[in-house]
Amino acid sequence: MFTDFFFHLRGYGLNVSLTEWLSLMKALATGHSRADLTVFYNLARSLLVKRETDFDLYDRAFASFFRELEDEVHIDEEVMAWLEDPRLPEISKEDLARLEALDFDELRRRFEKTLEEQDERHDGGNRWIGTGGTSPFGHRGTHPSGVRIGGEGGARSAVQVASERRFRNLRSDRILDTRQIGLALRRLRRLARDSGPEELDLDLTIDQSARNGGEIDLVFSPPRRNRIQLLLLMDVGGSMDPHVEVCEQLFSAAHAAQHFKHFEFRFFHNCVYERLYTDISRWKGEPTSEVLARLDPTWSVLFVGDAWMGPWELTRAGGAIDYYHSNSDSGLSWLKRIRERCASSVWLNPEPERIWDAPTIEMIRHLFPMYELTIDGLTEAVDVLRGARPNRPLLVA
């Protein structure tokens, strides 16, 4: 298997040498992988990948080779096998018209009961766990609410997802097409004289010398530094996947900016709950309450996300899209805490404004000023954060 993996990496364009490969084999022989796929992923990446710019390429190669192994299966393996090779019959308009969204608690109760009762594969039905059809359980079907099991999303109608969700951190090394974003972020400045050793103030020196009839009068002043403190919160995965490129451009530009007094970033999926992540691919992060405890009203918060999710994800305890994530507080309550803690907060949305009448987007617009994730939208958002525009939601509750 490992020999196949070597050629698989080379096939993806990674220049893995035999010396590096032998080092990996030696590490495996001495027990460094501990028979853990995540440990092996990190070990192989550290020994085989020479440049950070190749990390994405390595991730794709690794995921394609170990696709059958990388997901932890919480649902019976036989059920997951039934969901392979989906069969997708046509669904009539009459069938769609009869569909009704299920109550959140009733949905979970039916799902768990169906798991106990089902004993064979189903495709195109309206009750059992299967593929296609109008059942609320399975994937590739159509239902206004439901639990997606395996498969890929697309219709944005799943209330929860009962499978291990894998996310990828945004890259911070993007350099193409970030200049305009960087220029927009440069507007986010609150310059003030800072304590420290004085330095030559060229503008004041020229002004004072002109007043003295041309006689040079050197003026020294403490340096002026940007006082802005920025927390960047970015939604990753799921419906944000089509927007990865523009999000990585913003993320790269913010990372490269040297004019913030303090800068922090965290990732979340769909909505903020009790934990925010510095490395969401490994679920590495810290409690949201601890992040908030470090902030004060002088901080600004910039959200980036499509704000498009099931209403329960915002309004209900236990409503997070991950079926196994039982959040004790609703997502909306966490967003309100952030808004109350840091009034200087805005939301950038990569989706066009014409679809902002979606229920969850409207709810979030009652809390935060929201702008499109474009250069013009970013410029307007920055103006709000620096106090040049009113800092109030664009919708009034």
C-alpha cells in the first residue's frame, strides 16, 4: 500500500525523492505513526513536502488515496454501504408539493427510530434511509428538512449532517489578486502617537522649516502607530467551498498586513458556537468564551460567511448541523454576545445581495451591518469599522 502511495503522490505532481521516502519508511518502522491516520498524515507531510505552497496539493493527494479510511464511521457500516452508488429517480412536482418540513425534535426522533428499524437498502423512497427520493434521511434526495448521511451537499436543505465532517484551513500564502484587498484593509487605520523613542517627523520638519523662511528646523516626535485591534472570524466548509479562493485572498491580505496593533483569526462552520478554531482541520481551537474574555470594546470583529444555514442552526440549542454536536446555546445567542462585547463588528457575505432575503441571512442582518465580499463591499465595511460610517445593522428589528 505504501509503495502505491509513493507513486500516487508523484502522480499528483509532488516531487518526493527516494531519500525522503526511505526516511518515512524508517519512521514507520520505528513506530512513529502509532497506527493513527492523522499522525501518519502529519508525519508524511513533514518528511515529504518541501514547500508550504504544496500543502494543498498534498492534502488532495492524501484525501483521494485514503478516502475510504479518513472518515470515522459513527453510523453502522452496512448503512453507509447502502448509500454508495446512488440511484436517482425523477421526483414529480406533485411529490415536491406534498413535502412538509419536520419539527427539529421530531426529525431527530424519527431518524434514530429509522436507524433501529431499517434492515435493507432503499433508493428513491419517502421514508427509509436511502438515496434520491423524498425521504428526509440519506443523500441526493429532496426534502425541505432532513439529515444528510454521507454524500455531498448541494441543495442547502439539510438540517443536520450525520457523518464526520472534514474541513480545510484557509491558506495564508496567497499572493495573487490580493493587492486591492490589501489596499482596502489599509484604510482600517486609527493612527495615534505612541510612546517610545522619538523619530524624525518629516512632514512636521518640512512645515516648520517653511515657517522659518527655509532654515532647517528638525522636528522629532514619537512614532504614529495604528491602534486597531482586529478579530477575523471566517466560515469554512460546506456552502462556503465555492468561495474559497476569494476568502483565501482576504485571509492572505489580512495576514500580510503589518498595520494592526493586534490581529487574531478564528474559523467556524456555518455559525459560531461554544468553540472557535485556529486549525479546524484538526479541531484545534479554544472556547469562544475565552476568546471573548480577552476582547474589550476597542476591538473590531470582521465576520466572513454566507450566513446561509438551517434556521435551527441559529435559533435552537442542539441545532448545529453536525448531528453529533449538541450545542447547549443557540448560535444566535453567541452572535449576540460578540456584538454586545465588540460593537465595532461587521459581516462580509460572499453571496450576492439579491439572495439576502433567506431567513438566516435576514436574522444575522438584524445584528450586524452586512456587505458583499467585493472590493466595494470591503471598503464600505472597513469604513464602518474605522468610524467613517454609522455602525448599525442595515435591518431594524
